[in-house]
Amino acid sequence: MNFDNIRIVLVGPLYGGNVGSVCRAMANMGMSDLAVVRERELDMEEARKMACHARGILDGRCEYDSLEAAVGRCGMVWGTSARTGLYRQHARTPRGWAKQILEDSSRGRVALVFGREDKGLSNEELSLCSRIIQIPTSDEYSSLNLSQAVMVCCYEVFAASEVYEGPEEKSPLAESELKERMFAMWREHLLRIGFMESDKAGHMMQGFRRIMGRGAVTEDDVRIMMGMVRQSEWAVDNLVDKDGRAGEA
Amino acid sequence: MNFDNIRIVLVGPLYGGNVGSVCRAMANMGMSDLAVVRERELDMEEARKMACHARGILDGRCEYDSLEAAVGRCGMVWGTSARTGLYRQHARTPRGWAKQILEDSSRGRVALVFGREDKGLSNEELSLCSRIIQIPTSDEYSSLNLSQAVMVCCYEVFAASEVYEGPEEKSPLAESELKERMFAMWREHLLRIGFMESDKAGHMMQGFRRIMGRGAVTEDDVRIMMGMVRQSEWAVDNLVDKDGRAGEA
């Protein structure tokens, strides 16, 4: 899986820093094709600073005079819009579109288009987009920073690709037999050190079992809990002097 | 649903601009409780600039001398880590944790902790976190900008809350009867204007039906397609002069 067919298009960005941050977000999510519809000079020093290790994307960007030119070779074009109104009812969230973006990009180049920081995309520009993306936000503040909007969209496409294999717990779940051996060791120890009387042992152990049952318990976890109780037993036998204070072994 | 119990903690941020961007991302996703573990002076002018309309969050932040103090009143603490190693196998993605974060925050305050831009959280700091979040990224560039990392986590929690009601297509799907009436009008018109011969009509109309079948077709869509063909019929009757060129009605 690669994302070479997914082009990120920025229309008339105002701030070089945002363009740089967009590059970094793209790199984080495995994308690399950036197109800029240039309407003004950008602060490239600021752009390079924010791009960090994604300067290759910044330097490799394509520049165009119009959105029409930037998406001319794209088979499907998504536009982003925070606005309510004209196109709203046809919009979907980035997660709602992600699988479709992947599918269409497997058949040719597609574009995700982001508007100016202050006024987004014009209606004319939105009409060049077959499909509209609307990022879910709080009602109180729906305008995202440009690079944050790009991140959310790229992140959703990346997540939908299932390229990323999450970390995995290596230790298997502890089976009941093993866990019961551990509970038996603790029961004996807690009785011996006088943490509980034998007539309360069932009740107290139920509490301990509940604590250990809040989440999954792995074999590694059981080994640690067994190690703790074994060492406590050893300490009782070897370290505690007559006054009950720890002494030299 | 509110997110008042979800505290965002920044440990030793280096750049005011990032702190401001974090505030904006939080506001976009309906969060407001920001804590900063301060290790140096921050450029507050830059912070206010990047916070935009989320200055209230910036001004309302709590400052602490240590992570221990910042999460002291939190019932559950998630730490973010990009690193492989010690804690990796226990980490989950933001999406993997989102429901749990919501559930736990309904029972008390919880914290999502983000480390320094250059070196993240120390092992000692991570040990204060019961749970580890790892953001999925490309293998080639796994280090996110601080505010982008906050955005991805807050966005996932916001999305999991299902607070956001996406835009909805208001027009119902067109039923077959209505669509067939439209196809019949187009068939008649395309025959009349000589777009197809009657022996090819079935084949040509099949192509047209396929185009119209690529996606959902609503009643509004059918009304537009019927309006177009009706006007074309009218134009043929009224506008075309003997030479076949458009003239005055």
C-alpha cells in the first residue's frame, strides 16, 4: 500500500508555517504529493522550519496558478468545507470518505483540496470538487488550523488503509489454573503475615481477585505477582529480626 | 456529553506557538481543561496568535512544577509515546483507547499527557501514566508536531462520543418508478434529436442507466434531470430555426 496517488492541494495558503506543518503531517501519514495554488509569496524560511524532516515534500511541491490546473490530472476531487449551506447536505466526514478515497486512488490520482486559512474555498472552487469533506467539530469553534485539517484527513486515510500494525501484547492471557496458583500463594502469605484472619480470608481474597480482574491479566503479570509473594515469604523467613524490624540476612 | 473531565497536560513545551495551536485544537474538539508543566518561559505572543479564538483556554490554563502535580487529581492517566521499547507492547492507538477515555471520564477527571517537542516524556514520567497511547504513523517519519498529536487524540475522543451529527442528505432516494419516468423522457428526447437510432436505443440507454447508477440517486437529482430534458424538448420546439441553429423564440 502506498499513497502516491493521493495529492494534497492547498489553495492560496497565507502562511508559510502552515504549509510546512502540512508537509510534516503528510509525511507522518505516508503521503508525499503536495500541490500549491499560489496566490502570494510565502515565508519559505518559516515553511522549512515547520516542515522539520519533511522538507523533501516542501521542496518537491508543484505550484499552479489555479485549482483547475492543480487537479487537472486527478480522477476524483474532494474539497473540504467547514461551511454550512449550499453543499452541506452532500458532505461526509473524513472517516465516512476514507475507504472511498483509498479505493479511487487505486485506480488513478485523486486530490484532497484545502482552502485559504481565512476564507476557505470559493463556491466556484468547490464546484470543481465532486465530493465534499466536512471535519466533525464542536459547534462552538468549527474552524480548524489548515495543517490540522490536513492532518485529520490524512490520518483517517492512513488509518483506513490498515497499513499500521499496532503494538501487540506479547504475553498471552494467563489461564485460570496459573492464576489460581498465584492466588493460593498470596492467600497463604497474607494469612501468615496476619493481613487477614482465616475466617475473613475468603472475603479479603475476593477483593484481591476483583482488583486483579479489572483488566486482562497476562502470564507476565502473573509471574511478577508470584515473584513478589515468593520474595515476601523469603523476607519473612530471613530478614525480620525478633523485634519485627528488618535486619541483616 | 461534555469533555470537562478530560484534562490535556503538556509537559515542558518548548514553543509558545505549539501551546496556542493545542488550545485551538482542543476548542475545535470541545475540550477546555489545559495544564502545563512549565520548564521554561514560553513566547506568549506566539501562543495567543496560534490559539486564535481559543484564547480563553490559553488564559485559563493551570501551570504546575511537575507532572505528578498536574495529574494529582486525575483518576486515570494516559501518556503518549512515539517510542518503541519498554512500554510499546502495552500501548494502544487513540482509536483503541477512545471509548475507554470517555467511559473513565464519566466517573472522574482523566488526563492525556504529551511530552516535550524534542524528547517526549521521560521513563519516570511515563511510569505515572497507567496507559500508553501510540499514534499510528508512517515508519519513515513517526514524530508528530505536538499540537498535531493533541489534535489526533482529541479528535478520536470527540468522534467516539458521537456528539457530532454529520450532514444528512435531505432528499430521499428516488424510487424506481420515478427514475423510470425520467429514463423514458430521456429516451424519447434522445431519439427525437437523433442522438441514437431506435435499434440502438436499448444499448445506449443502458450506458446512461449505468452512469446514473454509479451512486445513490435522490428525488432532487431526478427532478434536475427531468428539468433538463423538459427544457431541451421545449428548446427543440421553440428555439431551433430551419437551419438547425438557435434563434429568437
